[in-house]
Amino acid sequence: NGQVERMNRTIKEATVKRFYYETHDQLREHLANFVTAYNFARRLKTLKGLTPHEFICKCWTKEPQRFTSDPHHQTPGPNI
């Protein structure tokens, strides 16, 4: 519960407390961009310097049976 609350606060501080949005679509687009940047670019101390996506890929390499699909397919790139 505490982790969810902390993440909610992080998102709120990076979006609605810093920017004004004319429409809900502007907010949705900014939220999507923020979450993508967070998951693929933000290195976290709690994950030993890995991004959330890198951490998930590392876990998949160790225990692929815990996953329903290969997380490497979610990596952004020119084919998206």
C-alpha cells in the first residue's frame, strides 16, 4: 500500500501539480509519456540501478515460468 501511495505521489507531482491541461486527452498523453519514461529510462536505487523494465527482463531471464509473455517484446523502438 505504501509503495502505491508513493508512486501516486510521484506521478501527481510530475504532472498535475506542475502543468495545466486544457483537456483530459492532454493529461492522458502526458501521463502515458511520463510512465513510459519512468519505466524505460529512470534508474532506481531500490532496483540496484536498473530501470523497472530492465529489472523485469532480468527476472524473466532467471524465472521465465512466472511470466505469461516475454517482456523484451515491450521494449520501445522503431518497430512500435
